[in-house]
Amino acid sequence: MNHQLIKARDLHKYYAVKSGYLQPSKSLKALAGVSFDLYEGKTLAVVGESGCGKSTLARILTMIEEPTSGQLSIDGIDVAKTTEKSIKKQLRQTVQMVFQDPFGSLNPRQKIGNIIQEPLTINTNLSTNERHQKVLEMMELVGLRKEYFQRYPHMFSGGQRQRIAIARALILKPKVVVLDEPVSALDVSIQAQVINLLIELQQELGLAYIFISHDLNVVRHISDEVMVMYLGKPVEQGPSEAVFNTPQHPYTQALLSATPQAVVDGKRQRIKLTGELPSPIDPPSGCAFNPRCQYADKDCQIIEPVMELYGDSKVSCLAVAQQRIGQLKAS
Amino acid sequence: MALLEISNLTVDFATYTGSLRAVDGINLSVDEREILAIVGESGSGKSVAMLALMGLLPWTAKVSADSMLFDGQDLLSMNDKQRRKIIGKDISMIFQEPMTSLNPCFTVGYQITEVLSHHFGGSRRSYNNRAIELLHQVGIPAAETRLNAYPHQLSGGMCQRVMIAMMIACQPKLLIADEPTTALDVTIQAQILELLIELQQSHGMALILITHDMAVVAETAEQVIVLYAGQQVEQRSVKELFKSPQHPYSEALLNALPERAQGKLLNPIPGVVPGQMDRPKGCLFNPRCSYAQELCRQQPPELQDGILCHYPLVAPKPDLDVRTQ
């Protein structure tokens, strides 16, 4: 068994939302019970619509924010229980992040070299020459030429910028990289370049990825394990193959059937999802998915389902538990 | 006769560093009730070509074409006033970012009725009723109350529906959708695409769909034009293109998709789209093309049967004798 890098148990994150003068503030449940394990060299993909808590999860894992409740261990150390600053600093270096928009995440006034070496300046006591050397090594690793060191971000295309962002994330030798929609702003041909780079880096450095995306075709290709989230909760979680070939939760089935396929022969049966994601401030009672679910009945409006193992993957659905569901044909 | 016929459309932008050719000789024709997709990477000129058709380009742009006929009328020779009668009424366009293409200072109802009052006139009550009807048509629940909502009160999918309602308000003959779903989630994307096709069929519109997503093309369109660096490299029916692409760029685009990968690594197209300064000699795609020959590096190809290539691929596999070096 590989080394366990992240262990998350029942993570919750609530934000207080003001609802008006003299009104009690409400809580927005951005995350409502997320558990998973992440091992060395593996990729966990987190998928779901916008507003389902993917990015909140990323912020908690990178220790930008603290969970309201639940247990999070990074590299065997419980984050909530450590008070010592040096250990926390160490943990922050273990988990690094690549952001979605390569045009917004690089400072336009800094040279590429400075952008990549900034984490070193802050976290290590290396000399200027050593830092310079490390940056050049890293630039070579992600496929950037040496002479780019003195250039500014505006001189680069989207794909190159994402390489710069990846170099910056990797310079502290992290064990886990959180990738928040790393390729969704890129063209197909460039997207393939960046995905290949990520796969190669993972094999070379034994990195673990948390891959946040809404593009299921990309997720299917890159992930070992998938977690489908809906309104702050995982609804289906399991090995990539199982989730994609035999999706069990109605929401997973709908997501898969909504994803366009680059195949022209024959029209596929599409499950229509009506409506949009309900507000996380007052989620529907019972199963959060019940207003949009085609299998929902009275029980679903009252009883909140729990994650249970069916086949290879864990599913939280009453319809699955009561076997009232037809399976979507594997595509 | 085709509804829209454009031949040899060229758009040049005057920049500080000289003239930039964003669109280079595009020919297209759209019949009534047809869905045409235009695909290409960013910077391939797909939006600029359509903006040129709408007459929405800034003054730095110089548009020229051999002909630009819409429903038998020549768009190039008419003056701005005549053109405005067609644009927005018979041809309308949906833009990429629904949140930014609606005016945040006005209610949704005002923005929809503005179109109606501009093109038809009539009483306020009549077009308020029409606006409610339109919102119903695009599937917005509680349409009466939504008329008074501001764009920030609606989600991205809702805003896009409002945009669509606005654009079909005058029952256009041609609807241009510029990446209508790129900013949306997959489930909402599916809803919006379905809505567009439903409206296209019920209203008998022609639809031009601009996208970079090959999967969206496969699921919706009938005809497709592939653009690269402002040039039209391949034009065919969608079925044929997906079965046997004939231009190496179309083939490379399809092969770059994750679902077509063999093994763990994908097949990217090396390099990037050439810009203003680094335009290669000969065929524009030659530095990135895996089949490029000496002729490709020297001489620009000419359009033959809708394909811009010296050595078009032969179905189903390229003729290896000609191509291997």
C-alpha cells in the first residue's frame, strides 16, 4: 500500500451569511461531510456543478481556511491539533495549488523567474544563486526555456502560463498538488499538452493530485478515484472505472449523460435535469438532490441518505438502497 | 438559394505594428433550418468573422468580401441605417459570457422589451406580454416576476436563457451563437443546447454555432467549418469530419480529445497558433503538422474541395508512402 498523504473525515465548512438588519444570520453549508483518503502517486478527482463546494474543499486542503468541524490529516499530522507554527508551515509546503485562470493567477508586474522563486524566498533560507539554480531546474522540468526567466507573464500564451503556475506550485517539492480546474481555460490542443505534463510529472515525482474539474471527459482520463459532489456533500465516490462505467447515483448518471461526446453515430438517451442547484443556505430537506431527481419519492424528501458501499463505489441514495433504480448503460 | 452566403471574407485590423489579418478568405453558406458549426482554437478568427457579419467590429477593422448576401440582400453595399433594420431582427447573436453581455443597470424585462419596441413599436403592455411569453418559451419559471429582476439576481444559466429570449424576440431567420455554453456547467450546457435546437426547429431558424468543443459539434451540428489562424482549413458535414477528417489539423484536434487517447498520455498538437509576428512561410499549420513536407514549408496551399492542404488525408488512414519522410 502506498503512503497515505491526506486523510479527511467528515469535513464541514459553514459560512455565516447576514440575512438583514436585526435578522439572525444564517449559515451557508459550503461543505457538509466530506471524507476521503489520498495516497502517494494517485489522483482524486472532484466533480460537480459550480456551487457544490469543490473550491471550498480546495481552500481547506491548502489550509487557506480551517474546517468548521471534521478531521483533516496531512502526511500523518492532524492539522487541527497542531499548534506549533513550524509544523504548520511544513504542512503548507506539502500541499500546493494550481489555480484555474492562468491569466489572473500570475502577477503581471513580476518576471517569470521571480514568480517561480517567490515560494523559495518566503519559505527557505537559500542564497540567491541557489534559488536561481532551482528555478532553472524547475523551468526545464515543466518545459519552459531558460531565457523565459526574465520575461513577463503577458508575453506568454495560456498554456505556457499554466506551465509557469505548475512550476511555482512544484518548486517547494510538495507531495500533494491541488489542481483547481487547471485546463478549463485552455484550448483542446493546449489542454492535451498540459494534461500530459501533469501525468508525466506525477509519474516522475510521485505526486498526489486533487483534480477539481467539471469536464468529465478529462476527469475520466486522468483520475484514479472520483468523488461526485452535490451541494457540499459527496453523493458518489469510488474508483474511476466503476463510477464512469456503472454510475449508480441518479446525479452521476445525469452528469454523465449531459456531457457531450465526440461521437456522431446514434443519439444517446439523455437524462434531463431540470432546474438548477438549490441554494446551500436552505437546502431541500431529506436528500438534497430530490427536487431534481427522477427517482425521488416521499421517502427522499424526509430521510437523509448516508454513504454506503454498493459494488465498488460508495453511494448516498435511497433509491439505490431500495433498488428502485435502473442503471444507465455504459457508454 | 442559401439564406446567408459569404464568399472570401477577409478582416484586417490596423495595429501599431502593422496590419493584422484576423480572418483570411472564409466562404460559407447557410441554408434555412440548417445548423452550421464553426470550430477552431482561440485566435482562429471564428468570433471576428461573425462580428464582421453583424457589423460590430471597431473602426480599426477593415472588412472586405467578394459578396455577403443575406436573404438576397447585399450587406456590404447597404448603409448603416438599412443594416440596423436587419441586424437584431433577422440576424441576431448570442454572446459567450451571459453575465457580462446583459446590462447590469437595467431589469431583464426592460432589456427584452427594448428589442421589441425598437423593431416593432406598439404599446408597453403588448410587449410586456410578449416578453413574458418569451421567458416562458425559454423555460424560465415564474416569468412574470422575473421581468423585474436584475441580471445579478439570476444565475449564469438563467442569464443565458434571458439572452436567448432577447435574441428570438424578433423571430430571426438566422441566430449566431458565439460559444453559448462555455461559461456554464455541463448540466446547464445540455439544457441550453437542447433549448437552442428546439427553438431552431420550432421557429425554422438557421443556426450558426461557434465553439471550440468538438463534442458539442458532434452532438448538435450538421455542417462544420474548421478554422485555423483565420483560414478555413476544412468544410464538410459533421459525420464525415468525425469519421475521416481530411485536413491534418482537424485530425489533430480530434486526436487531442481525452476520449480518443490510447494509453495514459494524450496526443497534443505541439506549439501554438501563430500570431501576427511569427506567421510561418507556406502553409500556416506546417510547424505543428506531423505530415509537413518541403512543399508545405515553401508554398501556401490552395482550397480544394473545401480543404486547404497540399496533401489532404485519405480516408481512413493517411497514405503513408507519400507522407513518411
